[in-house]
Amino acid sequence: MQIQFHTDHNIVGNERQNAYFTTTITEALSRFSIHITRLEVHLADENGAKERKNDQRCMIEARLEGMQPVAVTNHADSIEKAVKGATEKLKAALDTVLGKLKTF
């Protein structure tokens, strides 16, 4: 499973942060790893320098082998919380999508 990170101009991405998020996301989605070919993680600060509640956004798009991509978005006060929330939403979405395949 390959993970690509994209940040807007308000977020400074670095290797340490990417390594932390890669580990966190990989562990959380490990049971889906045989189905996921690539994850694209988009991080953004929607208000820039202005302080506002829930202005950090994480959008994760999972590319599934032989299927349409699944995308989720989560807003939070920090990038870490936004990534954790988006990861949890993606787990639920993948459970639904892949669960439907098992019923046929």
C-alpha cells in the first residue's frame, strides 16, 4: 500500500510528520491492505493564519484494486485529529464497500 501526502500552502509537510501519519494510517487500515493499492492524503488549513474551530481538513482517498476509489473528509482543530478522524471514517466506508462484495 503506497501513501502519498499532499498539503496546501498553509501546511508545512515534513518527513517526520509523514512518517508518523504513514505509521498511524497503515496500522489502522492493515486489514484492508490487500485491497488498497494507494492512499492519497490531502491536508489543508482552510483559514490559513486565522484561528477558527475545526479549520484543519484531512481528505483521504483510497484506491482499491479493481474498484472505484473511496474518499472521506474530516475536519478538526488539529491536523493529527483530522487525520485520525478521517482514518476512522475510511475504515467504516471500507467495511461497507468490501462487506457488500462478500454478500454476493
